[in-house]
Amino acid sequence: MIVVMRPGANQAQVAHVSESLERHGYVVKPIFGVEKTIVCAVGGEEHKQYDFLEQLRSFDGVEDVLLITKPYKFVARETVPGRSVVDVGGVKVGGDEVVMMAGPCTVESEEQTMVTAKAVAEAGAQILRGGAYKPSTSPYSFQGMGVPGLEILREAGRRYGLKVVTEVMDVRKVELVSAYADILQVGARNMQNYDLLREVGLTKTPVLLKRGMTATYNELLLAAEYIATGGNENIMLCERGIRTFESYTRNTLDVGAVPALKGLSHLPVVLDPSQGTGRRDLVEPLSLAGIAAGADALIVEVHPNPDEALKDGPQSLTIDGFVGMMPALRRVAEAVGRSMAPSRVGV
Amino acid sequence: MIVVMRPGANQAQVAHVSESLERHGYVVKPIFGVEKTIVCAVGGEEHKQYDFLEQLRSFDGVEDVLLITKPYKFVARETVPGRSVVDVGGVKVGGDEVVMMAGPCTVESEEQTMVTAKAVAEAGAQILRGGAYKPSTSPYSFQGMGVPGLEILREAGRRYGLKVVTEVMDVRKVELVSAYADILQVGARNMQNYDLLREVGLTKTPVLLKRGMTATYNELLLAAEYIATGGNENIMLCERGIRTFESYTRNTLDVGAVPALKGLSHLPVVLDPSQGTGRRDLVEPLSLAGIAAGADALIVEVHPNPDEALKDGPQSLTIDGFVGMMPALRRVAEAVGRSMAPSRVGV
Amino acid sequence: MIVVMRPGANQAQVAHVSESLERHGYVVKPIFGVEKTIVCAVGGEEHKQYDFLEQLRSFDGVEDVLLITKPYKFVARETVPGRSVVDVGGVKVGGDEVVMMAGPCTVESEEQTMVTAKAVAEAGAQILRGGAYKPSTSPYSFQGMGVPGLEILREAGRRYGLKVVTEVMDVRKVELVSAYADILQVGARNMQNYDLLREVGLTKTPVLLKRGMTATYNELLLAAEYIATGGNENIMLCERGIRTFESYTRNTLDVGAVPALKGLSHLPVVLDPSQGTGRRDLVEPLSLAGIAAGADALIVEVHPNPDEALKDGPQSLTIDGFVGMMPALRRVAEAVGRSMAPSRVGV
Amino acid sequence: MIVVMRPGANQAQVAHVSESLERHGYVVKPIFGVEKTIVCAVGGEEHKQYDFLEQLRSFDGVEDVLLITKPYKFVARETVPGRSVVDVGGVKVGGDEVVMMAGPCTVESEEQTMVTAKAVAEAGAQILRGGAYKPSTSPYSFQGMGVPGLEILREAGRRYGLKVVTEVMDVRKVELVSAYADILQVGARNMQNYDLLREVGLTKTPVLLKRGMTATYNELLLAAEYIATGGNENIMLCERGIRTFESYTRNTLDVGAVPALKGLSHLPVVLDPSQGTGRRDLVEPLSLAGIAAGADALIVEVHPNPDEALKDGPQSLTIDGFVGMMPALRRVAEAVGRSMAPSRVGV
């Protein structure tokens, strides 16, 4: 931690800062410059001292406080040699293979889900996505089928050899959703719902943690740290688009988050080009881009008839669209030294 | 609803769109231009048709879909003649009087809370703020005192004649917190935690709904609509700073949100210059600005010794700072035709 | 300057950094922590070493480089005792008096300008605004009247005792515009047009420097530093709204920029609520807010018939609207210890 | 154009709007709904009526005005069958081949430039980048070598068979820079410097137009329209990172802009992963991503010794870094059906 004192800060103020740092376990060396004094402090457990850092900022004579270590520990790249692989019932996310997660935005009916599940499984997807509880901006919108939706998902997964990822929004339903899903999705709107993070941290179910619309990498990693400190280290980070001034796309997909997060953390990184753009015509080019940039998995929305989708039709691929883009995805994966699961016609 | 067809959209596509609109209760008139066809649709209940709008966007031949009415109903200005006043146990928010809510960011001890409560009450505050459950970016930070914190708040309120506002984060604690608080605060990070919104909507306790860091006015009003459709119309909207590219301040306080939200909704609007800037030196000028712009209440952080605050010291006013700015606030309130509660020395 | 070395940086890397800093005039003290080494460097002329700082970032073993002093000098608050007052031909911007600048967005005709100039002068404005060269997003839009527009402005100013502010966009026209205007406006889109900044820096004409749509305070102050290093210190900073995700308003007016910039710099700060919001209904509340927050001047758009305005009608006040808000502005100015020029009926 | 009237707008107001539209060449059909009236107008030249649209917004009774056609014409995809190819002295940008533009951020010396030019030419680059005039945030930073820099660039291009791209900032230097460069770069900070756009529009030299830090696709395309209406249609659009709340990277590279802009316009699209991220470690993954997403060219910064670079060292690849990533780029280009120029060892 480095404390920059204001020009003209006096001896007593420097001493007050120094003593306070020492009480918090730091070794302190002040440096007296012509214009300013800097107090350097090393050795403390900085990632546990966010509050103290904030407090220091308001000490008399203090101009700025700078952290020099990362505020997270469990999820930091340095903590683990190599990279983490999350094992989803045998499907490995974070290894050589790029994993496809695909399915409808929302479970609307048994038929819609089964048709989609079969098609994406045949094309090479290994994980079925689908919402049973939906976070809707409007209270007048469809909120999801709930338990019957979960049952359809589980049955579709069983029938076509797919693992299942679905969102949990309510702390009271973590146990329920865990009973049906192979991966618990924490949505972008709940990335800083700390009670929910703690609750999924108490399970052992793999978690797909989506980046908030306006969350920094730091905040995303701290959200992951909440889950990890609870005891669940099976975490996948997911970039799904951030909010910017551009309104042509629903969100701006931050493809650079893929290599950036892989540089900061050992956790696997997933990319969501459907939510990330909100436009069907951009899903294929950004899926290709995501794999080229190093994504460990993609999660894409597919619907047998997007015109009739209850949610997010405009960003859903048709089944033909999904099947059609898979060969190019495979070629790009191979071009960057990765592989993808083969298609499984007749699954 | 207006549907803009792509150049070259054919008759069948226009007909498909028109029929679908008619099935949803709209009266439809297509207009055939040289370059483009537009399908105008009036009479449907647009605020209930967000999902349908999304669906329409993905119809063949459709270029864009434009809503022409607001997506919320209960909270829209037109719904209520005049403005809503929220009655917090006798303190009226939204009337002529500008109400001050003040107190520590976090309840840290009985003494800290009592000292602050007494001082702000004497200076003219009518509502005591303080956190018992704190949303902390880091899992290593102080998470609040919980129930003992709630007890201290209630006792401080009782002793100094203040109503109490405190945050609830966990759906399972809404009932508990309601038992202690006069106002339930839904924090910025939970503005789109829909289960929480529904749960506070089932109570009758007034709600202070904070705007998410990156929420549009529309989204804030839809979040309020969630609460209102649950049956609780005692809602105050709160602008507390948005996230922008500027990092000198913690957030950028959108003072314009005050008149803008008052133009869109009949609900009272509260401004939080402490969270909104994260800097003590900006709290007074932006408190003055907020009142000048028409805020119905301010919520500010005050701490007897910000250097020792467990949270948010840098943005907390000292007691002297709070007391010192009250006369100027009163003068500005009067300059714009409002009033403020008198100071109550010896409370 | 503080250089944070990566964990595991070796002796040679630390020595390389240290020597390089010494060569640039710094006194260097490395601090060896358990995890990381920090190299503290004091005494150099940091504001001249932006390039070097950038270069240091790419040295082997370097994790981060932190500036501890401000990158600007002339415009920094510390450089001048008290505050700067810019004298615009006798009208003082930055003193006790809050100055009103008002007029049409664009000069469209002699009549429109004269009518507006007379009205705003009578209501108490001291400076006439109006564009003769307009930065238009579309090449098909009106680009301004040019020299005839400048002539109308000068005549209107002369006739009604107003100083004139108008925008200069083209380096080749700085001398020309200076011949007509009392204040040269550098628009938001040109805030980082460094050739233009240098050119206006060579004149002695007061400059109204508008903050770029996405410029940080730092960047705005560095743009001012360009002008000041050229020799022209008659600079007024102007907040005119920043670009955010919110689209209800054309821009988000950062009212907090007023006190923030006054804390960082001795230069006067002007607020533009017309451009800042793009909505007539928000101009009055944000004018009040700006004065309450400490603005030294406001610049507002006024048009005798906004329906017929060639540009920016929706954000222009009518003459009645302008005249009508002046008494409240005066009351708020007095409430915060400022004054405003009296109305001059029959000017 | 569609004009949405406010609820309660009266007959006279609707008539006033309708007549005004008719005077501007529109065929008008008002639709009277229960709540609102909509005035549909077709047939006018909307892209020339930005100003009129703005004006309409302020008519009494008008709630909103919606454009239904694009505001640009020359650069719109529909205007040209197929895609445009810009011919840079024989190097085709926008065809099957993905073109590499590479070189130092800034020309610092003959040796630095020659070494870099030779290396990138051998590795397969076809265009040499390098700045002779630099837009620097600080007036104390290096501003470029000027004419001697241009001479070095031209000589390096001649010697190693490379075309040259370099930035022009000052309208007075467009002719000068054109005499040395094969491509004129208009930088992000000058994207809305309309005098400069007009001036480069008067030449026939190909233009690399960089997206402003906070420019929408619409605004970028309108800037291109300025150049095209001047008579120069040799325009390449360049995404180079936008400004967001994330500060880990210098900018957020909007990879989705590549397919989005190719959907909106027939012009070739170039991606700049160096400026776009500001971090050397992200240049390779985002170069791969850019090609996968359909970029017609990449522009990357390469320096023989980034530690000694006068500018932007941290984002410059070393020569080894550049040479090392080329095979993977080629493989990805082929995976998406494109090709790249072969390496030319011994150039």
C-alpha cells in the first residue's frame, strides 16, 4: 500500500498514517520528496484491507492511497500453477477442448426444448442452456416456467447426453435449482447480489458467473472470490457484453475480456455472443472471434423458431444457423491449437 | 407500436406482421413509402407487450420496432393527478418540505450511532440512515452488524425523534428489516434483483429504491413498477451516481435525473451526494445543487470521526460539516420555493 | 513516480528501472517487500514526463507505474494564490458575480439575433452567444453563416452592450474570428484538436474551452495547459455534458464537474445546461443547480421561436422562458453568497 | 419520419406538424389512436433533414420524432452492389486478402524505422504505419518529428516495398502529408474535426478514418460521409477501441464493430488492437479475434525496442512478437476463408 500525502502535510499527519499502517501489520517507510511525502507500506494482507484503505483516504493530509497487490486471492492466477479446469459431470471446461453451451434463451415448452437439445447435441454442443427463471426488466414480461421448466431441461439433458446450465436468481431456490442443473448460472444483474454469491458458494455445483453490465474485471473477480471463499471453487467467468454509449447493439461484447481475465485469473472464461450483442447477425462473427481470442467455452442462444420465441428471439440463432456455423468454429479452434467435440449425428 | 420494414420487404411479410399485431389487440395501418413500408399499430396495451415487441424484431422483413408509449403504468406521471407524497410515519417526502436523511454509512457501534443521530436531529434531519447489512465489493470487508445494528438504529430513532432508513439485501430478511425500519432501502446493486423487488412490494413499508450504477431512467421506473404491481406504492426514487469513464469521483452524480424523473413519474425523488461522488469536498456543493434542481429529499453520510469509519469515511461529512452546511441548504430551498424542517437544538 | 515491480522481478530489472529514473532526474529509493518490490522516485519534473512514464510501463519486470503529481502546471490550483478572474472587456468571469451568457445556438438572421440579444441583455445577460461556424454531425446539415454571422454578432453586441462568444473550429480562421469575438469558444469536438489549441494559445483573446464528450477532468486540464503554454492564460473551462449510456437526455450534465474543477484548477468554470441536456424542460432546474454548485457563469441557448430554429430548437429556451427563470437564478446565487448583474430594461 | 404526438395534442398541433412535413417534401398520414396520434411521413430525403428533425422535436404537442431511414447515403451498404475495395497503390484493402499494416507508433529515427520496416515487410506486412505528427494529451510530450519523419517513412516504404500510412492533424498540412503518404490517417481525436474531414475529402488519397473514442457507428459513418461528399470515396473505417468504465485496458476494443460496420456500409473495416487495448499481451489474441470477426486489415504497433520507445511502448509488439504471431493469424484467416500475403524473407 502506498499513501501519497498532500503537499504541505505535516510531520504529525505522516506519523499518524504510519502508526495506523503499522497497527495493521505493515512495515512502513516514508519517503520525503521536495513537493510531497510518500508513505510506502509492505507486508500487510492487502486483499483483506479494502475497508482500511478506504478509511486511510480520509485521514488528514492524505491525498491518495494506492493498492499494490490484487484485492483477491483464491481466484488470482498466481494462486494455482497452470489453469483450472472445471469438471461438469465429465465435460471439462478450461482444457484443450472449446466447449459449446447452446439452447433456448427460455424454456417455453417440452417440444421446443427437445427439438433444440437434439439439434445442438448433434452439432457438437455438450451443454444445454435454458432459463426456467428469467430476470425480466418489465414486471409484465414472461418470468419463466419455474419447476416444470427445470424438469424439461433435466429430461432433455438426460435424453441427448447434455449437461444443463440454468440461472438461479433467488437465494431460496439455490438448493432446488442445484437438484436439476449441472451448472448454476448467476446472471449479470445478480453479479453483486452477495447473498446469492454466498449461497451458491456453499454448494459444490459448478457456477457460471456472468459479468455485470458495468462491472470491472476487478469486481467480477471479487464476486468470484465471494463464491470461492464459501468453499466452491468450480467457477467459470462469463463475459456477456457491457453497457456503453453505443445503442446499435444491445451490449458491447468485450472480447478482450477473454485474454485479460485469463491473464488475471486461473479460472476458465466463457463468452456469450448472444446476450453480448443482441443481434443474430453478429453471433457467428463474434463466436469466431471469441474462440480466436482464447475462450474456453461459448454460450449461445438457439431457437427452433425465433419468430415465436417468448424472449430474445432477435438474438437467437435458428437451428440451421447454429449447425451452419459449427464447421467454421472448429476450423478456428484448430487454427489456435484447440479442439472441439465432434458432431454426434443420431444422438 | 410502429414496425419499420426493411427496404424490399414483401407483401407476405407485411401481412404476417399485421396479422400478428391484430392478434395482440392492435388496430393496424400499413403505410407504403417509396423506400420502406411502415406498419403503424395503435390501441394495444403496449406496456404489457415488451416480450412481443422483442419477438417482432426477429420477424422476416422487419428492420426496427418502436414503442410509442411508456413501458410502465403505475409509476407514470400521467397516472396520478399531481405528485405523490410518501408518508414515513408522519414525515412527508414529496411535499413542500425538503427532507434530510442523514447518518453513518454503517452502524458500527451504539455510541457512534447515537452521537450522530443526536447531531443530525438537532441540525434538522428527520430521517436517520445507517447500514446494518452492507453490500461490500470484497468478501474480506465488513459486512455489517446485522440485527444488533438494526436494534441500535431503532433505539436511536426512538430517542431522537427520527425515522429510520436501512438497506435490505436478502429476500429472506425483508420481514425482519421491516420490523425495525421505517423505510426499506433497495440498494443500487440490487435494483434488478427482481425477487427482492417483489418481496418488498408485498409489504406496506415505504421503499427507497436506488438507481443501479448503469440503469436508465426507464429501467429504474420499471424496477419501481415491480414494487408497485406487488401492491406497495410507497416508493421513493433515489439518484446515487452512475458509472462513467471519469474516475476522479467514485461515481458521476446525475443531478439532471432529479427533474427528469419528476417529469416522467409522480414519485418523489431523493438525491444521494455522498455515494454519488465518493468525496467529502463535493457533498455540500452537490447537496445545494440537488435542492436547487428540485430534489424532495437528500440522503447524506455523516460520521463523528470519518478517519475511524469502517466504511466510506472519505465520503462522510463530519458532524461539523453537516451542521455547517444546513443554513445554506435552507437558503437554497427557500430560493426555489421549498422549506426545510427547523433545527431542534436540545432534542 | 512509483514503479511497482512484478512479483519475482529480479535485481537486474530493479536496477535497470532505478538507473533509468536517475537519468531522468529522480532520486530513487527501492523498497523490497515480501511479495513485491516498489521503486519510489521523487524530485523529477513529473508533468513533463508523461512519455517516460509510458515507456517505463513496458520495462521488463514492471507491473505498474503511478504518477504522484498532477500532469499539468499552469492551470493547477496550487500555481495561483486564490482564483483566476478572466476579464472579458470589463465583464469579470470568476469573481463574485455569476455571469449569464445567452443567445441563439446559431446565428440565422439579423432579426433573430437582434431580438434575442435585446431580450437577454434586458434580463441581465452580459455576454451574447451564437454560432457562425457550426460543427454538424451530418454533412447535409446547416454549417453556419460564416462571416456575415460574425458581423451580425458583433453588431448585436455593440448595440445592446454585450460581449460576444462564438466558436472557432478551423485553425486558419482563428485570427478572423478573434477580430469579431470577445471570447473564442473551442467546442467539445475540438477539445483535443491540438493544433487549434496551440493557435488560440497564441492570441490574447479569452477562450471558452468546452469539455469533450468523453474527456476526463485531467484531459480537459491538459487541453487548457496547451493553451496556457502558448501564452494565453485567459481560459474558462466549460462543462457541457458527457456521453453516458442514458439516452433520455442528449448528454448527462456532470454538475459535479463544477466544484471538482474548481478544486483542481484556479480557472473559472462555466456550465452549459442547454447542450448538457438537450431538453428545454431541464434547462431551468440545471441552471439553478449549476449556480448552487458554484458555477462562475452559465451559457444558455435562447431563441425567439424555437420551432423555427435551424439548430437545437428542442434545447433552446424561449425568450419568455429565459426571462422567467432569471429571478430564481438570482435568488439561488444570493443564497450561496454570489450576485448577478441587474436586469437592464430598455437597454 | 414518424412524429409521435403527446397525449392530448390538439388538432391544430397535428395540422401544424403535418403542413410543415408537407412543405419539406413528405407525404403525410396521421393515425389517430386512443391515447396518442402518430404522424407518419414518407418520401422526403431524410438524410438531408437532420436539422428539420431536430426542429420538429420542439413543436408544440410533439413528444418524439423517429427517423426511419439512415442519415448517410454514399457510405451506406445499399448504395454499392457488393463491397468496396480501396486500392492503395496496388495493395487492395477490402478484398479476399487480409492486409497487415505495421510499424512504430511514432517515427523516432531513421534506424528505428528502417529496422522495423524491414522486419514487418519480411513477415508479410504490406503497409508501414508510423506517426510524424502525434496527437499528445500533454503539451510536454513528444509531438512528432514532422517533415523529417515523413521523409524517413517514404524512404522506408520505397526501400522495403511498403505503402505508408501516417496521421494528418492540421488542415494546413493535408497537401504536405499527401505528398509523402499513401494513406492519410484521420485520428480518433479528429473524427469530428469537420474542416479536416472536408479537406481530406478534396484529395484522392485513401483515408484511414479512426472511430472517435466515444463515437457511435452512426457518427463514424457520418464522418465518412463528410469525406465522401467532398469527392474522396477511398475510405477505410477503423475501430480502435472505445472509452468505457473499465480502466485495466486503455480502451475497450469493440470487435463487434467489425461485422456491424460491414453490415451498415460497403467500406472496408480495419482493426487496431494496439491502440484498442494499450497492452502488448492483448495484441495477439485480439488480432486473431479481429481476423476471425471479418476485419479487412489490422494495424499494429511494432518497435525494435519498446523499452526505449518515445510513445506507446507498452502497447507495441517487439519485432519477434510480431513475426511470431503471423503464422497463427494466417491460419485463422484461412479458417474463415481469407488469405494473407506471404512472408518475403530477404526483402
